[in-house]
Amino acid sequence: MPQNHHEYRRKFYEKVKCIARGGYFSIVLLLSSILFACSGGTNYVGTGTTQAPEATESYTVTFETNGGSEVAAQTVESGKTATEPAAPSKNDLNFGGWYTDSALTSAFSFNTAITSNITLYARWISASVPTFEVTFDSAITGGTVFADKTTGISSGSTVTLTIAPATGKMLDALTVKDASNNAVMTTAVVAGTTYTFTMPESNVSVTATFRVATLGSKAAPDAVGDIVFNDGSAEAYSDSLTLTAEQIAGAVAVIFDAASKKGVGLRQGTSKAWARRTSDSDKADGYSNSIAGLVCTPSASGPGKAGDTTVTFTGATDGSGSLTTLKTDASITDYSATNYPAWDFVENYATTAGLTGTYENGWYMPSIAELCKLYQGVTNGNVNNALNKITGATQLSTSSVYWSSSQSESPSGDAWGVYFGSGDLISGFKYVTSSVCAVRAFND
């Protein structure tokens, strides 16, 4: 109420007397005046009033030292973190860190966002019991590492490390060492985010390196079933694996040979002849000519031999240069997509699969040695299971024969293939229409 209360009351009665003379309009003016007076002169009538922004909410962090030296409370904005204060002191006791409960069962980490008022309790340890510290390498860049406790830690205690990568970064390596520079084993609670270790009987130091975040959790593929992405990273297959839309869009292959890091493409060709033959007079040169540079001979063939790891191969076991070998062979004068459909599929695989950049090139038809390795990755590994995780990818058909790039030593009109239903390692007429896949090494 304004200070000149009597003056406003006098005006109020004058307004009342005017009601009979002014009618409805006077009543409106009366009410407007009363509201203006009672609000201290602020007019809230209308829709154009601009209100001041609300103040940022803050909370209080209180430190209970249980008889130790006093630690000042902190006021922290909602969602921000408190600042770790200097360790308090208490008689001949060692300070053992801050806890969120008076029973001292849950250690507090100072990278925790504050969203309510909180009291932290000091833990004290007998000076006769040795305690140790966790320190962090000051040279860490690309992210931050926090510990739930850093001082007054007794041997055998569990220390939890929280990893906070900077935007666009991810953890590359985490190293914990004792005072003698021996490695302290860490256990991943959440890979890349949370780790624990058991405190040894010494101080420990922690360092970490971060790298540019990639589509996969692996920096590079190294196991059968790994899904390779177009940034060179990979993701290991698991039954519970769910790929993001970005990972699906960036997937390029699945590893079938871990030692050589060879992977199979996500698309396969069907009904493709190795070399065309319409009639005895209408056929590609490669149908009946033997391409010596492509000869690869298995030590055994027949039913199930594609899956037999004791079978060995001699000759052109690496198919990466097979297309060049075919095109430059003296007996081949008619190379074209029409005459060599299976080869054309592999030659133009990048266009079929929509690949650009690093993995646009380097695709080839596998030799029979490599094709058997791929078959083994399908039957004993997770190649098809991983392909099934990639929307739009095609699994290798277990009802199809797949061509290899390998010429049979004899007869000249045959090339090697594998029936993916039962693993038959067979030599067949080059003009037969079968399936074909493209492979590539991912060690670059």
C-alpha cells in the first residue's frame, strides 16, 4: 500500500460518489485506479508487460568435517560442479575424502553436477594406517579424468575413474601406474566412460589419451565379424549389437580374415558368368583360354573341402591383382562387361555400393584360397550375423555358388568356386551363372 494511505482512500470515496454520474465507464476507471494504487503505481493492465528473466537456481554444498578444521560452504549454480576444497585436518588423523552420507559408504566425485542442496561428510583414517593418493597427468588433453577419491586412500580400496571426453573426442588409452611405474589393472564398468581399480600400497598416477571420435569403438578392425566403417574404425559383432543410423550409413564391409584384415563387401552380385558363352562361335576369349596368371590350385577339392582348414593352395593365392592379370593376358582381346559379367560387378563395385573416398578403390574378386577363408568366416565366424545387423546389406547366400578369380589348371574352360550351402570346393564351367562378391584388405 502506498505511504499516502489517506489520500488514496479519499480518492476512493470520490470515485464511489461518481458512479451514479459516470455509470459503467466510471466503475472501470475506479477499478483501474484501485489496482494502480494497491500495486504501488505499477500498471499491469494490458498484454505488453515484459517480465524480468528468472534468476538461475543455485544450491548449497555444505562440508561436514566431523570435528576437523572448518571448510566453507559453496553456492553452486544448478547443473554445475562444486570445487574440491583443500583437505581439512583433524588431530593426528588422515583425511580420507568426501562422502555423500554420514555412514561414509558412498564417495563423492567433484565432477558430479549439483542439482540440489547437499551435505558432504569427511572421512578420517587413523594416522597409523598408511594412506595413498591418486594424481593425474597434467599433460592430458582432449578430455578429463576424475576419481571418486584422490587422497587418504587405503590399500585395497576401490577407486572409480570417470572419463569425460571433450566434444568430438573419445578415450583412446587409460593408464594407471603405481609409484614403481608398474601398471595397475583397471576394470571397465562402462567402456570409454567408467573404470575401477584396486588401490595398491603406494600412490598411483593416472594418464589418458583421447582421439577423434569415430563411428566404431575400435580404432581399426582386428577380428572376424568386425563391421568396418568408412572412417577406418570398426565395431565388434555381438548378438546384442544395435547400430545407429550413422553407423549403418557408414558401414562398408565385414571382416572375414583377421590376420590379413580382409573384409567382404555389403552387396553381392547374382547370376553372373565368369566368362560369357552363348555358343561355340559366340563366346568370350576367357571362356576357353587358360589365364596362366590366375591359376590357383587347392591340395584337395570336393564336398566340404572349402571349410577344411588343412587344405593348402598353390599359385595365385592373392586375388587383389586378378582383374589386371585378366585384362593384360595375351589371350584376352575382348574384355567388356558383356563378356565378363562377374568381373564387371567387382570392377564397378564402388558404384554399386555407393562408396566414395578412401574405400572407393581396392575391391577385387577373391582367389579360391580367399573365398574358402570367407566361407569359413560365414560358417564358423560371425560374417553373416554381422551383415544382418546392417540395414540394406546382403548376407552371403547359403544356397549359391560363389565364383573365385582363380583359373583351374585344367581344363582351361573351368574356374574355381565354392558352394556356400555345404562348403563344396568345385571347379566349374566359366559360363555358368553364379554369385560373386567383392573383397578388400583394411590394413591401410
